Amino acid sequence: MAGTVPLIDKQTRLPEKIVLCTLKPSDVPANIGEGMKVPVTALLSTPGLAKQRNQILREHADMDILLFLDDDFLMAPNYIAEVERLFLEQSDIVVATGDVLVDGIGTPGIQVAEGAVILKALLEDPEDSPETLENVYNGYGCNMSLRMDVLRRENIQFDENLPLYCWLEDVDLSRLLAKHGRIVKSYRQRGIHLGVKSGRTSGIKLGYSQIANPHYLARKGTMLTSKAVIMAAKNVLANAAGSFSPESWIDRKGRLKGNGLALLDLLRGRISPSGILTVEKAD
């Protein structure tokens, strides 16, 4: 956060404000926003990514466009300008997500300074290149812009039944909004996801969510059942294969154990996303 927030001040189109939502005041560096042109405000929330994002929605419901960024996402300098242009030009778009040039989520993670160098090297295409839009199933939560009048009118928010890290909360919200407009990926909204590993959910909990959350969304109707089954199966297979020679930054054995506990709960008829709150105690 301390390394990425100041970089927002270098955007060619500055945002109206930067809002941070954390669990306690000490999570926010004392000097955050110092010397920046854009005002930085902080909100407090109870634990859970969905709850934190909903707190932002409630406090800033009057905004036209709200851009959600993970605190480890680096934007190209014209990212926000491209968001504004796209939503002004195409009124049927309700969700826009950008082109993640490098995603560190599948690596040990990328440091801010290294990410800034990588991003600069990748931004060689002219900024006035023709717009390339791709209709997509969902926005990617690390960089996702929302048309707020639709959320206000339809009373749509993130699902707080997905606790803690809230895996697939971006899919759920996107599919709710898909009934009211287009979900697109813009290749002119570019950036890098550093994939910082600190603060992530434990391996067992994430493994449980890899089964429980797709199952929940399929039953809710915000994910195709076939898509949910394929996603869960791929995760189990990846964790099983990876447990023999796991990456140092991924707890494959923990994830596989979480997969197994979720499948057991599925057979017992008691599977729920909230199972991650007790899964390690029950293990």
C-alpha cells in the first residue's frame, strides 16, 4: 500500500479521491497521501473483502464510476483516463477490467520497484492505438471499474456470504451486473498485478473455498454449473499434482487438504463458503 498509493498521483487523469478500507487504523501508514494532489481517505470495516468493498460502495454511492484496485496493482499512467473515456463513450458498459500485462499471483510475488520497471518496459504501444474490447464473463477484482448508477438502481453489492478473502466475489458481482449491461476487458487499460503474498488466506482455507465458493455461486445462479465443476476439478488436480513438488510460495498440501475437507462437507450436505471460518479448527 505504501508503495503503490503514491503512484496513483502520477496518473494523467487523477481520480476524485483515493479510498482505503482496512480493518484497523494501524493498517494505514501514518504518512499515506502526504504531498499527493489526490486526497486520500481511510475507512474501517469488519473482516472480509466483500464487507470492505461494500463499505466503500455505501460511503461513495454518489460516484459515477468506482474503480476497485488491489493494493498491489500498478496502473499504466493513462489507466484512469482510459476508464473515463470508455464509460463516457459506451453507455452500455457496466463493468470494465483491464489488461493485466504481468500477473504475479502465480509467482512468489513482485516488488513495487521491480514492477514499476517491468511496467515501463511493457508500455511501448502507443496510447492512441485503436480500442480493443473483449466481452468477458467477469471483471478481475484486482482492477475492476463499475458504473455506479446501475448498482444504486438495482441495489447490487458484493456478497458478504463469501467471508475473509472472498474468492470469486468479482465473478458474483459481475454476473449480477451482466443482466444490465456489458462486461468488457479493455486492452487500453493496462497494468501489472504484483501478487504480493502477505495477508493471503491460509492454504487450507483457500483450498476449501476452491470447492465451496464455486458450488455456492452455481446454486445461487451467478456461475454456470459446468464452469463451477470445471474450475473446482482443475484446482483439485493442480493441488494434487503440485503437492509432490510444491512451489515455495504456494501451500499445495494445505490447499489439497482444504479441497478434501470441502468435498467431504459436500457429501454430507453441509458445504458453505462460511466453512472456512472453522475448517482449521475442525481439522
